[in-house]
Amino acid sequence: MMVLDAAAELLATHRLEEVSMAAIARRAGMSKRTLYTVFSCREELLGASFARIGQTLFRRLTEVERQQPLAERLRTLLTLNHVPCFEETPLELLRAVVTEAPVFPGIARQLDTEGRGALIRYVGEELTAAAAEGEADLKGMRAEDAAELLVDMVIGDTLHRLLIPEDSCSTPAERDLRRDRAIALFLDGVRPR
């Protein structure tokens, strides 16, 4: 949809407070009035934009991928898909959403639900399947709780990264190493004995 494309382009190149309905309408080549017939407010539009970004970053496994061993399924799920326009801005965008959350809670909720929340759901689905097949013993934990634990291990401390970005895993190789170590530790803990 061209409106969400326009919003994504602006989000990647401008501060969040500069991404107004007027700016999005101009970028999409339509009037603000027309834009308001599609989205009733900025919060709704930005929420839809973040949902779309989350769906690009995280996705469910394909049927072919579901046939792989659990470690490989988790590695696939926990590898962020490439979104070139957001390579340089994820922390700045997250800071802006946190800043606007008290005024526009729907934007923050949508980002959490369609980003981290979606990833937790997808990992939880795989852990449920793995437990049913005897690949994992969740030790009485709900699959969603175990998934949240694993996602947090892979992603790390977001608050620390927001405050001191230079301390975080910044290269793809560092992120992949952290992901692989987290999966290995997690699977060792849920290995059927």
C-alpha cells in the first residue's frame, strides 16, 4: 500500500515527530483529506506502519522450514529479516516511540504486539510443537513464557542498548553469535532427559 510505503520512507529518514499526516500525504501523492479517509488518525497510521515493519522483520516458518530440527527452526525464527531502510535507525526510532508512548499509547502497543510480541508467538508455536514431539521438555513452563525467555536472551537488554548503544551487539556477526549462544543455552535447559 503506497500510504504505508510513504510512512516507512519517512520513518527511516526523519524524526518521528516530523512524520505527520501532512508529510505522509505529500509523500504518497495524495491530499491530507484523502489520507484521513484511509486512516482516521496519525496514531492508527503509524501503528499500521509499525505492524508492517514487524511483519517484515519477523515471520512464521514455512512448511519446509518446519521439518528442520528445533535448533535450526529457532535459528531461522530468531534471525531478523533484512529491512535496508531501517539499518541505521532502529534505536532512534525506538527512543522516539518510547517518548511518544504516554501521548500515543496505541503506537507503542502496536510496535510491541507486531514486533517482539509476534516473535514470541512464533517461537512459542515452535516450542509447543517441539514439546508435543518430545524434542523439548519445557519443565512445566507455558510455551509462551519459555519463548519470551529465549527471545529476551537473544535480543538482550533493550534499555541498556537505548542508553548506551555502543555496548550492544552492533554487527550482524555479533548478533548471530549471541543468537546461536542463546539458542544453545536454552536448548540445553529444555533438552529431554
